Amino acid sequence: MPQISRNNPTFWVVIFTVLILFTYLLRSILLPFALGGLIGYLFNPLVDKFTKLKINRTTSSCLVMLLIIIIALPTFLALCYFAEAQIKTFATSAPHYISSLTAKISPLITTLQENFPSLSKETLMEYLQNNLSQTTKFIGKILQKIISGSFAFFNIISLLLITPIVAFYMLRDWPSFIHHMDDLTPKSARKDVREQAKAIDRIISSFIRGQISVCLILGAFYAVGLSIIGLDLGLLVGLIAGIISFIPYVGSITGFVLSIALAFAQFDSITPIIAVVAVFAVGQFLEGNFLTPKLVGDSIGLHPLWVMFALLAGGVLLGFLGLMIAVPLAAVIGVLTRYAITKYKKSSIYKN
């Protein structure tokens, strides 16, 4: 039986396969560790800056974690408070929305009945109301599933308790992790691995740090803009649109459709609806011409379609955990694919 060594490509294929299987089987408990690792990765440069000021790494890590908690905790509590208020407003106004939509759709139904006499207005109205009711129930079931699944009590406690611990150890021991990974790399391939690792790090850091900034700015812009218009749930819809803007086009389209639907149900004039369109048009202009080029960059090597596919595939397979690791994995695959293509074009197979 042939021996598999670290220099053999089969070894790395086996390692990669085992890692994927391990991630899939333990996906329900890996979220706090993945989130803690992400925090460690994002804030490691800040810890490095503290260490350059002659502060030891443990103290630097404590300072950074304290800074994160001071900023994140009040922000999270404030968002929960406003989201709860918005949801209560929506629950109170939902019957009015349904009545308003029904009244506005009624002329369209009358027109359909005139063109198709066999259609009964009462039947169509009953059909629409039943569908609205079924849709509301369906959304409720989805929210219930999310609450009982991804955000169950155990998972919330895990996120709140385990994530900061993991983040602290990642920040403190980051150089040690890198050193051990480098030491495990075969010496003959160490130069190439280091070069590709630097390329992967450049892409991931540029994309994640930049995209987080874009999402926060867009979320604040949409939330403030829709709230100024007076749209019920404007704050919540704006924040949701901004947060999911890391999926190309999905965030803006989702926020736009929700906002237009709510505006159509809430307002009796066309002016607020035009204002909603203007908010999203300005948001898209800012994102496409200023935010993404300046904060994310045009040379990260990740095509929007590849990012979209990776995020959707990760979300389907691993839920929220999949969304977190999708972009880093896509970056790794992209860099390794380009490296393989470069090697192939230098090989005798391609030249012959």
C-alpha cells in the first residue's frame, strides 16, 4: 500500500475532505467559534498596534475585547429596543395594511371582472384575503423556525459566552497559530504556500472589512431615509437592507420591494412612494460609485456572481455559519484556482 506524505496532493485532498465533513457534522455548535475566529481575524491588526507600543499581547487582547464590548453591547441593545418597537407598530397596523391594500386593489379587480365577466368579484376578493392570511401565517412560521432553530436559547447563550472567549484567545495567540500552520507546511512548498496565503489574506481582509463598512453605512442611510419619509417599519427594513447588502444586489432589492409594498399599503398619495424610490436610488448610486470602490476595492479578485453563489450555497448547506465562512472559502478557492491555472500554463502540457 503506497504511503501518503504531506508532499503528496492526495494528502491535502483527504485533509480538505475531512475538514468539510467535520464542519458539516458539527455545524450546529461551530457558530460561536467561527464568529470568535472572525473577530480575532478582523481585530488582530489593532492588537498588533498595541504590542508595538510595548504592551504585552495578553493585555492588548484584553483592551481590544473591552473596546469591542463597550461599542457592541449598547449598540445591540439599542437595535433590539427599536426593532421591538417597530415590530409592535407593524403588528398593530397590519389589519389596516390589509384593508388598505384590499381597497386599492378593488378597482383592478373591477376592471378584470369587466374584461372577464365569468370572474366573481367576491371570489377574487376572498382569494386575495385568504392568500394574505396564508402569507402572514407562513412568515410567522418562518420566524418561529428561526427563533427555535438558529437562535434558540442555547445558541444565544453560546454566542454570548463562548464567542468572546474564543475571540480573546484568537487575538492573544494569533501569531502562534500562524507559526504552527507555517511549521506544518512542507518545506519544499513553503514559499508558494506563503505567497498564496498572503494573496488569500489580502482578498479576505479587503472584502470583509470593506463590506462590513459598506453594510453599516447603507443600513444607517436606508434606516434614516425611510424613517424621515415616515414609513412604518422604515428603520427595521432599512437596517435589514443594509445588513444583507453583503449579498450582491439582494439587500437593495429586498429592501426596495419591502419598502414599496409597505408604502403602497400605508400612504394614500404617490409622493411618499416616489420618496422611497429616491432613497434606494441614491443608496445604490452611493454604493456603486463611492462606497464599494473606496472601501472594498475593485481588485479583490472575487466576481459578484461568485460571491453570490458562495453565500447562497453556504447558507443552504450550513445556515448562518455557512454565510460566515462562504466568502473566505470562495477567496481560497479563487486564489488556488488562479494559481493552478498559472502552473498549468507554464507546464509542458499546455505549451505542447
